[in-house]
Amino acid sequence: ENDYNNNSNNEENEMEDKQRDGRGKTNQNNYDNDDENDYDKTNVLVLGGEQLRKYFLRQYQPRMLAAHDPKHPLHIPGLAYNWALRLGARHHEAETFASLRVERDVWDYVSALLARSGIMTFQPWIVRDVMEFIKSSELPLDGRYDAMHVRRGDKLEMEAAGEVREYWMRRGYREGDRFPTNYIPLEEYLKRLDDGFNADGGSRRAIASASASASVVGNGVAKCHGNNNNDHNSDPEIKLVYIATDDAPTVQSEISKLPKGRNGAYLINGGCQHVKFIFNPAAAETTQFHLNDGGAIGDCFERYTRNIQAIADMMIVVRSETFVGEFNSNWGRFARIFRMFFNDGMNFASEGGLGSGYGAGSGMRTDVVVKDFRVAFGPLEPDPPGW
């Protein structure tokens, strides 16, 4: 690791020297190429996932942020503008990007550029197999639906363990007690589908709304507001909710305990929402969606099939109207990146259930928005894209 750091620092210092004396070229294909006719050469740095994160954290993150701070000693004029152009920004977008000063706004703008760039492009046979798999589900390809990602598995042993402990301690349990479950119940995810839910009362995620979705009138009957409806309506709307999870049997058991309306749909959030839940078609067969989970390591067919299923889940949650997830999982972070859009007057709810035009980052800017993303629990702010 010391050799890696020394080599990286030497490379960075050499690059900075070249940029200062004007010998370094700003070119997306070549950092420094004295031969104008030699365009087929490029420098490739091979890193694993963990090493790439360290390289970003130690080398590039400070320089990227310095590009947005004219007072920073590492600031290089024009660097942020050119960076945006290489990500596919138009001239006016690159100028806007270069003017950003808040770190969260910088990363959100990068996310919107990445989402639009087509940087994630699948081979034709991957697209074919993913589409065939999605068609085998009960999800209508031309309809509206919401989605949630319920990640348990190994996350319960590390990243989510503290959140689970905090959840049960807020409900009267003490440190050392045996909690009812070692996970946060599905009920908490379902609350986020309520457009009037205010998480300040029991969670840490505030979702704004003009009014609560359910209130109690004189006879004790729940009255639903907004887009929610109760079983007293003659033809209540049924909300489709796709659940991507590595713990389908437990989640389905939790769903089976929910009340049902006269139309056969499940009733959630005080009966104000009628829901039909849809799962990955292979959920009943396996809970193993990681590359190295389940089966023989050398079984390429099984590994390929498992990854097609996982990619299908990801594409479904990215395209949903509302997404409920969390940033403890790579899935939640990935989904947020590809739900980022430039604010061109699009008519959809943005992060936290707020209306279109709400700044995805600082809450002050409206350059980019994130399509309705609701945090179930855990950190409320994402790390930089790809982290």
C-alpha cells in the first residue's frame, strides 16, 4: 500500500507540474502526448474496487472539489468546465457546473451527467435476456408502479446492524435485549409510500406534503387525502409495488399478515392505500443474487442467470415512479444516480416526495432533480457517485 501511495503521489505531482508549466494537454484521450499523430495510446491504471475507492479518496476527490473553489491552492481554472464537457455536458451546463460551490451539488450534477451519458450500456444479448426476464414477471411494461429495495442478508451483520439496533431501541428496547427481529420490518418501508408521512415523528427522513394522507373524523373512520384512498371508495386505485429483495420468503411472510380490502389488494398505511406486491419471478427459487453467492464458482450458466435477474431488478427500480431504499446498499446509491435528471420542467415528484424543481443537493439550487427517492432508514445523504 505504501508503494501504491508513493507511486500515485509521484504521478500526481508530475501531472500538476505539467499543468502548471503549460506542457500538459487537456484531452479526454491523452493526458500528455507530445506526438500529435499518436492518438492510439492511452494510460490505463488497473485497480480493484477497494483500491479504486482509496485512489479516488486520496488523489482525485480533493482535486475535483478544488476545481470548484477558486481560493483552494490546488485550483486550476477551467478544470471543472472541461471535466463537465468530458462527461457530455453542453456549454451552458459546463458553465453552470463550474460555478457550483457546494459539494453535494457537485456530485448531484455529476450524477445527472452520468445518467444521461449512456455510460452504462449493456451488450445486446444482455438487453435481450433482461427484457425476456422482466416480461416473465407480473409487472406491466407500459404501466406505472412504485418500487422498494429491501436489503438484508449480510448487510445485517455490518452496515445495517447499528440502524436495526437504533430502530428497536427507539421502540423501548434496551441495549442487550433480544429484539423481535434482526432487521427493520417491512412496515417501515411501506410508510414511505404514504405521501403524507412525516418521518420526524419516528424516523429521520422528512417527507413534505400539503396534508397528512389519513386523519380521523368524528366516528373514528380514517379519512384519506391526496392520492391515497380507502376501502370505502367504490373503485379504489390499486398501487403496484415491486419489491427487490434478497429475503423474499421473510418479506412475503410479513405481507401475508397485512389486511386485505374487498378487491383482494393489501391495505397499508391505515387502509388508505390498496397495494398489489410484485416480486422478481425467481424470488421463490433463490435469494442469491450476488456474483459469488450460491452454486459452484465455475458454473458460468448459473452465474449468468443470477446476474440477469439482478440487472432486471435494478432496471425495474430505476424506472419506478417512487423508489424506497437506503444508502447502506450499493443498490440504493446506484439507483439514485440513474434517477437524476436535469431540471428541464419535467413533471414528476423529486427526492423526498417534494414537487418538481426542488434541488436534489443543497435544497437551494434547481439545476438537477432526483426522481422521487425516499430513504427507508440509515444515512440520509449519499456518498459521491460510484462510492
